Amino acid sequence: MATSLFADRVSGTRRVTVAVAAAGISSFALLYAPQPVLPQLAAQFRLDPGGASLAVSVATGALAISVLPIAALSEVIGRRPIILTSVIVSVVLGLLLPLAPSYPALLVLRALQGIAIAGFPGVAAAYLAERLGAAGVAAAVGAMIAGNTVGGMLGRLSAGFTADWLGWHGALAVVAGLSLVFSLVTVATLPPAPRQEGTFAPAERERGTFTTEKREQRSLPKKSAARNVLRGLGLAIRRPVLLAQYAVALLAMGSFVALYNAAGFRLTGELGLAPAVASLVFLAYAMGAVSSATAGRLIGRFGRPRALVGGLAVTIGGAALTIPDSLPLVVLGFVVLTGGFFAAHAVANGWAAAEAPARARGQVAGLYTLAYYLGSSLGGTIGSFVYGHAGWNWLIGATAVWLALAASSVFLTRRT
């Protein structure tokens, strides 16, 4: 009997991992698909790098604004319905993007897509904590971020490789088609979160002991959740350790997206590469998948503060390697900074989930995601303007300052 229960638990964990990884691949492939075609968008619509970067920033900004309301909604209707709605609607909007008749119309669709995508990252960490418990959340979050990384790489590479012969319209359509496949995997495999969905143990079902009173006790948190959202937000901003993770998410993600937004312009302009060849820089995301998946081991060896600060320091070092006009150094720099960033992100995200009060898991996950994508939107746009008006070296200086501030917030937390 014990062996059977253990096997069921392992099987359930694998199912959760597959479903969440597929959702991450679908969501993040869609979210950043326009990034490698920003030079084509700029050429067609006569935009500077900052204006073209809005194709990315509008979506991430809409995601950031939407994530807290959606996280609050998940406290009422459950995490699973939110995740499923997110992956389905975002794919539908992705299929409509190539039909946009103008740049403003494209931006409107991207904003709606950002709102739809917010349902996955806004509640996924809380879903994993409830489904797998505190003991399994660190590894599960690492696997989720690895899936997100693969999705970001897949979407960028697919768009970059096909843009030359299909144009940006066809490139975005290809990414939407790939995301559709992964979204269907999530729909087919994602199990409910017991504490959110009101499910009960098989043993209770077999014994017939799931009484009306127990059913009412299970449904009570759902009825009172709407009144507790603001209280949960208060808990989510009281702990300095959580505030530090939000700061890391904001500043590190802003730096990361700023560098990748400008990468296409530098590689195709200053270094003279074809768009398909320039898109190969996104293979650096493979290093991000490796580093985020090994975050648990880094924490075990060095502790969370050192692992997090170390990841941020590696990101700064990788960015510095890209300063010379040498293609091998630029590529190496992106590999290094991507690995450092995703290691830091995995540590910070898992740290926030582990430190979240039981009554504020959804709010903590929502605030972290809000900071993460607000950083993507603001940092990506500001960084693109810095590059467009001052050049690559000034962009590296700006992002180094942002990353140093993120590391400082971790040191301040240790003192507190």
C-alpha cells in the first residue's frame, strides 16, 4: 500500500512538472517572440530602437499590471483554471498578431497577450507550493524556470530563423503554432491543486468519510478569500527578505531584457550579421536552463544570499565581456550573463516562495512577478533608448549599476 502511494506521488509530481514546463515554454515563447525581429519592425514602421522595443515592453508591462489582480482572482476560483485560461487565450492572440494591420494595432494585441500570459507566471509558484509542499517547491520552481528558459529560447530562435524568408508576420505565426502544441500538453496534463480546488484524499473517498462538514470546511477558504486579499498583500510586503527578492526581480530582469533588446540591433548593425545568424545569440538561453535547474545545489553549497549575489556578479561580468567589437567575446558574454541571470532569478524566486507566509503565497508570487515584468517593461524600454542614443558601452554601464543595486538589497536584508 505504501509503495503504491509513493508511486502515485512520484507519478503526480512528474505530471505536474511536465504540465508546468509545457505552460512555461508556451507562455515565454509567445512573450518574447518579437525580440529577434525588432530590427525588421523598426525598418517597416520607421522606428528607433526604443520605439521598436515597445513590441516587447507593452506586453511585459501589461503582464506586470495584471499579475496582482489575477493572483487575487486565483485565491477565489483556483490556480488551475487561471493557468489553463492563460495558455489558451495567449495562443489565440498569438495567432492573431501576424494579422495586425498597423503598429498601434500590433501593440494593442501585444498588451492583451501580456494580460493573458500573466495568468501563468502570476500563480504558478503558488500552485507548485500547494501541490507539492514546501519540501518540493525549490526543485519544482527550478524546473519551472528551466521550462520558461527553454520557451524563451525556442520562441526567439524560431522567430529569428524564419524572419528572413517569412518576414516578421510569418515568424510570429510560426512561434504561435509551436506554442499551441505545448499549451495542449498543459491542458491535457495539469492536475488540480488540492488546497485550492477542494479535492480530497483517495482514502477519504474510499472510506466515504468526506462528510458535508468537511466539504464546508474545505470550501470556506474560497468564500473568505476575497476579504483576505488585502491582508495577504500586507503580509507580503512586511518582510525585508521578500522586499529584497522583489528588488532583484525588478532590477535584474530590467538589465537582462535591455541587453537582449539591443542585441539584435548591435549584431545586425554594428557587427553586420544577417538576422538569422544574429538570432543564434539566443542559444545562450541553453546556459540559462542549466543554471536555473542547478540553483538548488548552489543554495545547498553556498546558502541563498551568496548564491544570489554570486549570480548577479556573474551577470555583470558577462555583460562586461560584450563591450569589445569582437563576435566571439560578445557571444561568450551573452552565455555568461544569461547563466548568471537565470541562476539569480531561480534563487530569488524560490527564496520568495519559501519565505511567503501561508496566507499570502498568492500575493507574494504576484508581487514577485509584478516586479519581474515591470523590470522587463521599464528596463527593456529605457535600455533600448540608452543604446539608441548613447551606444552599447553606456547600456552596459547602466545595467551594471542596476545589478549592483540588486546585490546591495540582498546585503541589506542580511543586516536586517
